[in-house]
Amino acid sequence: MMLKTLSDVNKLITEWQAAIEAERNYLKFHGGRSFTLIKGTPLYQVGQSTVVLFTIYSEIFVPEGTPVRIKIDHQEYQGELLSLKGTQVEIKINEVFKTNIPFAELFNEPWELLDQLIDRLEEIKDYRSKQAKIMRLMNADSSTKHLEKIKQSNSLQKELIYRSFYNATTYIWGPPGTGKSYNLTNIILKHYEKNKSVLIIAHSNAAVDVLMKNVINELEQKNKWKSGEIVRYGYTKDEELLQHEDVLSSKLVEVTDRTNQYEIENLDERKHSMLRKARRGAATKRELDDLSKIQNKLNKIRSEIREKEKELIDQAKVIGTTLSKCSIDPLIYLREFDLVIVDEVSMAYTPQIAFASTLGKRIVVCGDFKQLPPIATCFHNEFVKKWLQEDLFHHIGIVQKIDQGEPISNLVLLNNQRRMHPSISAFTNKEIYHSLVYDHPTVKKRQEISKHRPFRMKANSVINSQFLNTFALKDSNSNSRYNLGSAIIAIQCLLTSIVDGIKSIGIVTPYRAQAKLISLLHKEIIGKTKYKDIPIQIATVHRFQGAECDVIIFDSVDTKPQYSPGLLLTDQNSERLINVALTRAKGKFIHIADIPFIKNKTNSNKTINKLIQFQTMNEHKVSRDEFEKVFSKSISKRLRLFSSYSSELKNELFEDLRNAQQKIIVSMPNLSEMSLEIRKIINEIETPIVFISESSYKSQKNRKFIKKDQVQPFIMIDNEIMWYGIPLSSVGLNQSIISARLNCPITINTLKGFIDF
């Protein structure tokens, strides 16, 4: 697009506001990521609201005071997250509750941030200078000052630094592992040395943290660190930053305000002592009333601390924060910086980046349009589709010019990747980046990672998930797909890697339900072992963008009884999703997929199909013998593995069935095909049994039948033990070669919620 006048900019801003408002309204009433809450204990009432203490097992990173939605018994309520400590979360719900709440769902989507962005964009209409900055950002074909020649390896670094000082906008295309963070760090340091102010922003906290750590490490190594000049503003989970004494603005305040800090610690200790008593039902009414008073006092002190924090921010030279915080915090948006750096632009809304461009004299935008685009959920709105579902590089015409082979003088491509083992990058370099990106010689060192188990010396592997006869079903609440069998394969690969000494491991999947399932299995299986403190990352591919690990396990989930793979693996953005999943891995990429299903159910030009073809043709496919070797050994007592036709399996299974005390659930697509051995033992049991099947049967005494359209085979015992992959059927086709026994009550309860029975 081409903006010719400031009037064009204002028209564009009006379109952006319409898009953001539509998305805001949708999120307010329908959106939000789901988190499971259990053991809700009402603490005290505030007017017609109730403060409830819940336990949460999923990782959640939500600031205190964030508006949330709570779903209890199919009824939704508005609320506010008051505090979060470990697995304990306090939520104020806008309703009166007097009894315990066994189960609830928490939905968090910060729609109020979009409200603020609408307001900030409206303010720009009154400032011609700000409108001019947006025009320069959106007109990517403006003239560029640059160095004449790039000859040496460090010339590219000099070129980028030069442009950042002398061009209104610098565009950087940074594919994975090509030194994006390294080059941005150099730009930041050069401006800092020249006493220039720099605002570092990105879509995610993680991306901001990477740049902040790079800057800190460089300055400390050169003994140029000055406390209070480099500040990380906002929330972070990064352990290195959390432990640093004077980087986080909140910690800098602690140093200067010990009195308030001691009082917070004392009040927090009193509060959590009372919460423990409340959880046991031992708290008196007076203690519960005191909880409310303590919370109010904590809120007041924290408000005072925030004021002092703002004073520190105002004096800092380099500030790192998120795009969202820029639009809500006047300390950021009322200040003008010499340079604004926006990383991860592919996942940011273009209106957010445009607003960021008005905060500085110059701006550097960096990202990769071959990675995942922004997420917007209000699909039916034309302005949302136009402006919130594609990245800046597409909107300003850079991508179109690259596709047409046109030279772009004001775009710098970083084209040497240093992250991935050549067996991993061979696919992305050719298929995704069309041979514009090359391997740097240093990637050979990734061979050391590939030597580790599972599948020694294989940097790139694909496991046929049908070795475990897996099934992909849909969560009855969110419609997101999950696959217990492939989740078990992922966890066993994870355990094998951990035991073999790998400490940097990620599991990624396209679907939220699967990420939730694997996270719960990890907590219950690895969380009970000596490896519990290893920081394993488990997330959807969308949430993993920007991260990297030595080993990546990619669970693509899809298989029967689904007719075809989901849109996430086949739509117009699927190439970008596969690209992100692959390029997170440094030395080992393990792909779990139903190989025949993907080949038969997707077009050969789809990236997921191309990946399977590449892995198969290059001998990356895991053989049956290799699979059995990894899955013949039980590493955890909570995940025990058996050969599907061993006498040990039968003995353990039959003993579990006979020891059942409360209820047995037998799930099987066609109960009439049940093997005689299983049928015989079930008929001998007096414990109540629920059968789940795709066929209709008449319920009888101690036997209940539930009909479902899509069913996976398993046996669940007393909501604590689940057998998966066992040869329930007398039909020998497509049987698992291994079976698994899970002792994971929390996971099992979540699965029951997925199935909804």
C-alpha cells in the first residue's frame, strides 16, 4: 500500500480502530485461553462478589488485577485474578458462593489492552508528526541511506548499525537462527554508547527477555554496567532476569524501599498462613474477614511501590517491555525515544507496530514473515481479516516484491543460520526459504546433540504414531484436538532424553488441548521424579515462537477417526506453523505423526506432506525395532510400558481390574469385537462398569452404556489408573505393539472432561 497524505494515515487509523474494536468485543464475550481450576474454597465476600481460592495445575502467567471469565457448571461469571502463588490462585468472582466449587474453568484474554490501543490511535490523529512517522513506516519503498559495499562478514553488522542511525525505518528479515538477536543487540549497544535512549519491544515477554539479557551480559563483560540505566519493565518468567539485582524495575524499587518490602513479606506470610487454614476448613470467620483487610493493605502498598517504579523508568536509557504495555502505560507512550526496536513483528498487529513507530525518532522492525502471523479470532469482520491476521511485511508490500523476485533496497536479509543441525535445516532452507538461507559452518557442532537418545545419531526423526494405534479426538468444550497415544509417545521420548542427559527439551503441538494434556502428563510423571526441576517447555507452536531447545518433539496429533488433518496443518498458514516447529530445534527434531494418514489425507504440495516425504526419503523414519527399543523400558512408575501380547501385561491389567473399588470405564469403538479374555474378566467383576461405544446398548444392573460418535479404546479404573493401547479387540488389524499403564489421576480427570461423560 502507498500512503500519499496525512489524511490517508487518518483513514487508515480509522480502519485499524474498527478492526481492534471488533476483536475486543469478540474476546470480551467469547475468547480466552482455558485453564482448569479445582478445589475452589470461598474465602470471603466483597459486596455481591466472592473471593475464591482455587488450585491450578497448568502454568499461567497473568498479572494481578487482570479481568477473567470463570465457567462453573456451564454458567459463566466475570471476575478478577487477585493473586497467584505456585498452584494457588485467588479469584474474585462477581457472584455470591457459599459452598465449595470442585471444578471450574478460567478464561483469560486481556481485551482491555485493545481498548487502550484504540485510545492511543485516536490521539495520533491530533499530531501531524506522529502521522508522518506512520506514513514512513507503511511506505516501505522510501529512499534509504546505506553503506556502499558489504564485503566482510562483519560488514552486515556495520550496515545495520549505520541504517539504524540514519534511516527513519530499518527493515530486517531474520529467519530462525540467523543472528537476529545478535544484530539487534549490537544496534542497542551502539545507541547506548552514544547516550541515545532506546525502547525495546516485542509481542511476547520472552522475546524482550532475550534482548535484555544479551545487552546486560555484553555490558557486564565489558565492565560498563550502570545500575538503573538498563531496565526491564513489566512481567517476566525468566530466571536469569528474576535473579539479577538491578534489571527489573520492581527489584530496583526493592533496593530503595526496604520498609515497604518487609511489610509486604510479613503480610504475604500472614495471608498464606490463613489460606492454608481456609483450605483445610480450619479458618475462623474473623480470620477470613482479616484476609480481606490484608488484601486491601497489600493493594495499597503495591500502588505506592508502582509510583516509585515509575520514577526509575523515567530515568532509564534502555527500557525493555511488551507492545501491549506500551499502549497502556503513560510512562512509555508519553515519552519520545531516540530509537524504537520492535522484534517478532510477524506475530504483532500492524496497528501496534504503527503506534510504536510514533514513540521514537527512528524505528527498527525485525521479524520473519515465514513464521506465524498475528492471532485474531473475530473471523467474520472484514477489517479484522484485513489488518489483524497478517503481518507488517505483507501489508507494506515487502513479501509480494520478494515473491516476484524484485530487489528491495531498504530490506536487510540475514541469511546464515547458526542454530540447526544440517539434517533439520535442509528442509526449511530449501522448502520454506527457497535456498535464500544457508548453513553457517558452525552448525556441525550440533552433531553432539544428535548423539543422544532416543534414536542415537539421528538429528531428524519421524515416528509412526500407529505403533501405538493412536486416535485423535476433539475436546468437547473447545473442539481442539487431542491424542492420548501420541502424548504418551512424546512423554516417553522426553523421559529418554532427560535420562540421557539432555536438559533443553521442548514439546510442541498445533492444538491447545494436546498441549494441556502433555503438560499434565509431564507434571504427574516427571514432576514426581528427581528430574522435576528441569525446565521442560511444553506449548502450542504459536506460543513457542521465539524459543529454541536442543531437542524438539513435535506432536502433530492428527489421525483416525478424523477424516483429515485439521486446518492448523493444512490452511494457508500451515507452512509457517511447520517452519516454526522445525526451527526451534538445535540438534534433534522428533516428529510424531501418523505417516500413512498424512500422506493419504493431504495434498502432496502441503508442507506437512512435504515434511513427511523429506523425512521418509532421507532415512529419518524410525523403524519398528528402533521404536521397540525406546519403548521397551519403563522409566517412571507412573508410565509403565508393556509388550502388547506379554503375560506381564495380562497379569497387571487383570490385577488392576479385580482390585477396582469404585468404577471401571471401558471405552471401545465396537464392543462386540471385544476379545474373549477381556470379556471374561469383566463379566466376573462386580464393580460398577461404564461402557463407552459408538454402538447403542441397553444399560443393565451395574452396567451402564454411553453412546459416542467417536471413541478411543482404553480402560479407566477408579479415576486413577488408565490402560491405553491394550489389545481389547479380537480383531488383529492395526493393534498396538506396546501398551501403557498410566497412574495419573489429574490427567485422567481432564480426559473425562474432554470426553464429557
